[in-house]
Amino acid sequence: MLTHLQDTLYGRIEHSPAVLALLQTKEMQRLRHISLSATPPWLITTATYPSRFEHSVGASYLASLVVKQNEPMENALEVVAAALAHDIATPPFSHLTELFMPQFFGKDHEEYAEDVLASSEFSQVLVGLGGDPEKVAKIIQGKLKPWSDLVHGSIDVDNLDNVLRYSVGMGILSKPHYPYSPESIARGFTIANGKVHLKADLLPEILGWTNARHLTYNFIGTDANTIPNQMVKRAIDLAIKAGEIEPGFFRLVDADAWDHLRTACNPQTRQLISQAERWQFHERVFLYESLGPSSALQAWLENPETQRTLADDIAAEFKLTPESVSAYTGKSRGYRQIDVPILNNDGTTIPPLTSSMREYWTALCYLDPEASVDRAAVCSFVANLMATQDPDWQNTALGR
């Protein structure tokens, strides 16, 4: 009987029969067809990406190392199962479509995991193995401490795997130049006094992880990634407004969701999808980045409604077709403070670590290169919208 899998990062991974049984469920097999990249991989001209299935296998492997280090460990099966299933409710195109899930379900993908698990083959198999699906859902959502900190924490088996797997997939990192070992850090997790801890002698590895996150999110913020991402997001938004997206869309795999957008939706959505897959991308015409905007401007930039309506506002103001404008507003995802206590050998705790990236807020606007409009006028229009939130906004810009 098969007892192992071959993994890109870790080589031969030995798995228990329980994990192998869970891997074969239809919910896990679906993740073979969901990319680890939020931007559909066929739109990225600079890299290739692994699947959410590969990442889930890697995260569960790291969780199993934590369990072995802490044997006997309460909720051991549930921790490994949660690491395996933490992306079980991921929609097609991953984070790209998560923005729209609250409109349909009132939940993000981690909260929606509870719904998926409730009537799943995965849960049936888990119960047969003696596991508790409700505990698995709570661990995925960060609601069963300290065990949930291993899967849903500031540094956890999910992030240890996905940062390196994503960076290797896009060609930023390659052997033997990995800046950290996910396995070493996973083996360094201990549970004591109701908390998850890491050891101070792992500090070089932990700093290596923060540096790898920096490299990863630097790429995520490039035009090569953000422009096709926002074009597809705009295409989906237009399809939702036309009533062409049903709740079942969020359970499709990438290729089927793409086919729906490309063939079954309104002309504006189809136009955007056609342009994106031919690499006929929009061009960036406006960029605002700030480390410290006012609280009012922060709230406006982080409001999902701003992101959904900004492109509409620009199109209406300049009488442009809806598909010729896309936009993004929000807060950077790369910043991370490590909340897991890091202990010296004498039991004292070192101060909390933060990632090498700083937290910032941003607004970006894109236009079809063929759009007949004064780009400077568009910039002025967006600037005026921001000024209604903070008249002093320009003085906070980073000046890129």
C-alpha cells in the first residue's frame, strides 16, 4: 500500500493511512485544480505555480512534524486534518474571488469551510478515523487555541509552506538557496502552559521566513501580477451585477470558472477575459501608496465597496465602457507581526518580531490602452475622491 508522496519541496513524504484516506476525498482532490496563485496562472507571463492540493499536502506534513515533536498531543488528528483541509473552501482563483464570498454567503473562505465540512466526504472519512470535524473547522478558523495557532497563526504550518512553495514556483527562490527550512521551524513548535512557543535558536530560520515573505509580496505587488488579477476581478464583478454568478460558482475549479466567464457571461465580462488570456492587459494610470494615511482614508481604502465601485465611478465620469476600467484599493498583505512567543533557553521571551515589510495602504487604477480619455484627468478625478476623505492625502504618499 502507498505510504508516501513525492513533494517538490520536501522530497519523499511519509504519510499515515489516515492522511492518505483524507487526501483521496473529493473535496481534497478538487484542490488539485485550484492554483496557489490568486491570479490565474495562464495570465502570468513570468512564472508557473503549484496547486492548493500540493500546498495542503505540504502543510499537513509540517503539522505531522509538530505532532511528533509534541507526542502525546491532544487533538493531534484534528490538527493534521485542519492543516490538510485549511483551503477546502477556497473558491476558484483563490484570494481573487474571496472578495465576493461575503456577498453570497456572508463569510470568507475560512468561515465557509465549516459549511463545506458539514456535508462532506472529508468529514465522513474523518469521523470514521475517530476525528471531530467541528474541531477541525474551529482550528481552521483560529477558534481552538492553542492548537489553532499551529494552522491559523502569525507563523504557522500554512504560511511556512505557502511562502516557500509560491516563491519556488515563481522562480524567485531555488535550491540550495532557500532562506529557511519549513521542517526545522515546524519541529521547533512546542505547546506548553496552553500556548504555542518557538525556540530562540530558530531565530535565523524565522528571519529567513520573513525575508522570503518580503520577496513573495514584492512580486505580488508588481504590475505583471496585479493588472491581470484586477482585470479578472472586474470581469467577475460585472458578471455578478448582471446576475450571472450563482453560489455554485465558488465551488468550481479554476478552468471551469474561467470557461463560465469566457462563454456564458455578458459581453463586457467576455471582453475582459478574452483580452486577459491574450495578454492584452490594461495599463496602470494611478498609484497611491502610503505608510500612514488618515484613519478616514484608511477606512475608505479598506472598504470592499470602494474597490467594487471605484472603476464604475471612473467609467461613469468619463463615459467609458465598464470593461475598460479596473481598480484596486486596500491594505498590503505582506506585513506580519509574529505573535508566537519565542523563548530563550532560560525561558525568557524575546520581543515580538515583525516582517521586513512595512504595512501600507494603496489605490491603483488601470485603463485599457485603447481607452480614449485624458489619463491626467482620470488621476485628478481619483485624487478628488481621495481628498473628500482626507484633504491632506498627497502629503502621505510614498512618492513612487
